[in-house]
Amino acid sequence: MTGKRKILFLGEVYRADAQTWINGLKEFGDFDIVSYELKGEGGGWKKIFRFLEFLFIGPLQVRRKIRHEKPDMVIAERTTSYGYLAAVSGLHPIAVAQQGVTDLFPVGSIMIPIKKRLQRKAFSNADVLHAWGPVMAEHMQRVGTDMQKVMVMPKGIDLRKFQFTTIAQKQQQPVRVIVTRSLTWVYCHKVIFDAAASIKNAGIQLEWLIVGDGVLRQELEAYVTALGLQHDVKFLGRIHNHDLPAYLASSTFYVSMPMTEGVSASLFEAMAAGCYPLVTDLPGNRYWVRNDENGQLIPVNDSAALAEKIITLYHQSDVLAKAIGENRAFIESYANYEINMKKIADKYHQLIDQYSEK
């Protein structure tokens, strides 16, 4: 490792996942990080404007950023957007992270053929491709990617922050359930709230913490009120990452019901903190959650199954205690942020040195 290097990060820096990546490179790789992100946001015509900005203006702005900042390397999240911008930036080395199972979403969209072309460009031009979990690597292999470039490893969880609490230590009454996904349609919060209503009707009092924000917040708050859950469900909004571990530590159950999933840092955080996970039965989750062993896999959009499992587990503290202990041990061995980010940072320095010698 020779001196301090600079990296250009392409992506939305406000996202917790991006912050984990950036901060890890600063701490364990001694990198300076500069960033670029697209400005357009929202739906309707704003979404169209954002795509046009990405396709025609984005490449020019990235190259201008490179000329001004003179980074040693460019890294990007999502293979179908910022990964493409990295691929056409003219700078090497390039690291691109696939964020979802395939990044080709939503399924059936008229944009899929275009996204496939953008992804192929990102895959072919990258020097290292991040598959944060095996399910992502499987997609890369299916589409003919050079697997020698693929690094299968999660960024990991900072175990200094997300400390483990036992079931006995979680003294909140009523018992807490925590949800830490954005308030957008893909995360199916209404399925969770329908389950919450069923659980309350069964005579079990729970407190539901909804962490995060999004375009559906007002609609979801109205839905909760219509179900008579306004005193049971607390919308906390977007909170600082420093505050999240304490909320997880005080929660017994972690629930996440998305329609699609890659490798969920939110799930890892919950497992590290001692929350019992109930998540959608999807390929991305099956690698980490074994049904009826260390958590529960719930069919997509099945609020009844979710309610039934929580009602049963509510009375089984011994089952919960065993599962969360196993989950913490797994996170310590497979998803330790200090270990994994050091390996990623070392790989980047190695690539930068290789290109410097050319």
C-alpha cells in the first residue's frame, strides 16, 4: 500500500448501505472519497428526466468530475445505472456492486432490455465486481460474466456498534417489533400492518417501530389508523445510523416483507443485535435464514402466515434465545465489517498499484 489514494464514488451517498461502503474504505483503506450522484428524483416526468440525465448528461459530468478531482479509482453501486457510468468514465480501475438479486427490476418492465445492455457494459468494463452474497454471484454467472473478477463477500456489520442483547435483556413491554425498510411499495408494509392487526385481535399487545421514510408514508399512516393501530405503530422516520443499534437492541422481532431481495444489510444488522428475523421467502434470504431454525421465511404477501408465526413465537422465549445466539455467531464469522472491509480496501489498493505500473 503506497500512500493515500482517492476514490470517486458513484451513487446516492445518503443511503446507509453507501455510507457503510464509503466509511469502511476511509477507515480500513485510508482512502479519500469524493462522490457524484444524479440529481433527478421522484416519479412521473421527474423519473423520465432522471433517466435522460443519466443517459446523456451523466457520462459527461462524471468525466468532468474525474478531470477536476483526479481520483485513482472509481466505484459504483447498481450495475444498471451508476455501474454503467463507471464503465464509460474512461478511468480504471473500476469496482461495481450489484445491489439486488439481478438489478433487473421491476420484472416485466419495458426498460429491462435497456437495463440488460447497460449491465453488460458494466460487467465487461469492471475490474472487480461485488456480489454482496451468493445469490448475486449466481446471476453474474448465468449471464456469462468473467467470474474471476467477482468478489463474493458482504461489506459486513460493525460489531462495535451493533452489540448483541439477549431475550432476557430485552425488557421492553409491550414486546417490540422493528421494521427498518424504506416506505416504498416494494417493501410491502401493508402486509406487515395487516399481520399486526390480526395479532392484536388475538389478544397480543406489541409495539411496532417503523424506521425509515419514503413516498408512501402518508398513505401508510392513514392505513394504520384505519386498522385501529395508531397507538401501536410508531413511525420514527429516517433516523441517524448512530441511533439504529439502540432501537434494534431493544426489539425482539425483526420483520421485512419485500417482494425482492438481494443481500439485506438491514437483516444482518438485526441478526447482529439479537432480533429474531421474520423475512420474505426469497432466494436472497434463504442463504441466511433457515426456516423454523434461526428465523422464519414467510411467503410473499402472506400476512396471515406472518401473524401466525409471531403469535406462536411470542410464547417461545427458549426458541428465540437459541436462534438469536446462532445468528450472532454467524454474523461474527461471516459478516464482520472490520475484517471484510479491510479485504475490500486491500483489493482496491492492489488494483490501483497494478494500473499505476502500466
